[in-house]
Amino acid sequence: MSTIEIKVPDIGDFKDVAVIEVSVKAGDSIAAEDALITLETDKATMDVPAPAAGVVREMKVKVGDKVSEGSVILLLEASAAAAAPAQAAPQGASQPAPQAAPRVAHGDIHGEVVVLGGGPGGYTAAFRAADLGKQVVLIERYAALGGVCLNVGCIPSKALLDSSRQYWNIAHNFPVHGISVDNPKVDMATFIGRKDKIVKQFTGGIEVNARPHLLSGQNRFGPLYLGPRGREEKFMADINKPAGSGAYLGPGTKIIGKLHFDGPATIEGEVEGDIVAAATVTIAKEATVKGKINAASILVQGKVMADIVADKKLEIQPPGSVIGDVNTQSLIVGDGAILEGQVSMKKEARVLPIRQEAKKESAS
């Protein structure tokens, strides 16, 4: 074993780049190519991988530090070489029989194309692959697509610079035009709010674009978008998306398994399994759900063959139908909608027009 310094590799012209995440600590055993730290510039984020396997002896950086090419990240006790050079086979020696390719196991989500990162390059590549008929998995660490450029760097910076320029104009450019403003003030809440609104417009546009493209994708910490491109797709998986994330299941897509979300979920495909959400679940007109649904509020416009627990409200709009028992605090069944099953109401419940075939059993 020998101790070596692991340094920041060539990162182009960037200098004094912020360390936003440290993935290892002293005493950790790491393999070659494991992520050590994550750097963030005004353009992108990047992981610095380990060049060799070994044991981390000492960390030299922490979150918030600034590093450049050549900065020492950590001290590594590297593993010794494990394999000796193979001996050349003598002429005429029999060759080993070819081995069958190893069987590849599929995880919860399977895709023909996997795109790492939902920045301008990532989502463009994902959309293009979807256009070409591929089943695409898009992996993004943050809740919104767009990467550093749209969420942290380019777009937010330009929005703030534009507002700053307007303030500067009051003192330097307006007087030339005969315009005077006494005692100008900056409302920081509005100042930052304008920037946030612009960022949301950009990232929201990408999200809207993802749905018509029927992109199949998974966001590790953020929203999950699933949908086929040019054909039906079936996913067999139990999906758990915490940290306030939600889900969109596009038309023609079928999930067999449990769905658990902290955020809102919109179902336009088919689900065979339980759905649990801490926010609102919308079952669109073309959707079908076979399994239990437990959510804060539920809007049904499609077909639900399941028992429902809605902590706040269940609303069934035509042509929606629910065949199953219901437990809720507020129940609204629109004219033309169908509810068949026992209804158990929570305290202080209210019921608006409900079809005669629905059976109501008030909770004691």
C-alpha cells in the first residue's frame, strides 16, 4: 500500500470552483471511478471521480471550499496491483470456448437510453432520443429540469443583472432624459421574486415540453415522468419518491406496483397497485386505477376500481367512476359521475349531489 494525493484534474479554464458536495470521508473504502466531490460553476455541476481504489486516509476539502486544477482533495492509501501480466499462450494451444454473455438484470426502471443530467444538453438529448422512438430514462438530482444554467447560474444571474441595471439607470441615465427620481429604494422581496418567476417560466416550459414528447424518465430526487413514445410501455416496479416530489404518468403507460409520493401525482395511464400521496392525486379521463388510493385529496375523472381514503376531499367529475369503498371528509360527486360502494364520512363532513346507487355509511 502507498499513500497518494488525489488532486482536482483538468477542469478547463475554471478556477476557484465551489465544492458543493463531499461524497466520501476518512476511513471509507472506495473503488476507481467512485465520485469524491461535486463541483459547481456558473455553467454546470461536475463530479470528480477517484482515479484508483483504496482507503481514504484524510480529507483536504470540505463543502464551501474553492478549488482549481491541482488542488489536493484527499490522501488515499491505494491498493496494490492485483494481477500479474498474463503469460503468452504457446502456438497451437487450444483456445478456450467462448463464454455466454452474462445475463443483465433489469432494475425498477428500464430504458433503452439513459441520460445523466437534466441540463440544456441533457434534456435536449432526452427529447431527441424520445423523438426517435427510444424509451428514455432521464436522471436528474434536483427537483426541476434545466440544470445549473437555468436554476442557479446563467438565467438567474441575468435576471438579477437586468434589475440591477434598472436601478443604476435611475442615477446615471435618467437625468440625461430630464427624469429625476427622489430617494429610490430597492424592495428585495420583489427583486428576488422577479428572478424566481423568470426561472420558473423557463423550467416550467421544459416540463410542459416533456409531456408532449411522452418522455420516459426518472428524476432521482425530483418529479417522475413516465410515458411511451409511439407505443405502449409497461413498467413493473415499486416506486418511492420522497422529498416533496410528485409524478406524471403519461397516456399509454402502465405501472404494475406501488406508487408512493410526497408531492402531487397526475395519472393519465394505467396503474395496477396502491397509490399513496401526501398531496393531490388526479386520475385523468383516460386513466384506469386498480388498487387502493390514499391521498390528501383525490380528483377522479377516469375509472377507479379501488378503495379510496381521501384525508381532505374526494371529487368525482363526469365521466369519472369509482367502484369501491370511500372514506373522506368532503365528498363531491358531479352529475353524470358514478360512485358504487360504501361511503364512510369523517367528522364535520359535507356531501354534495351524489348518485342514488351510492351507499353512504356515516362514521360513528
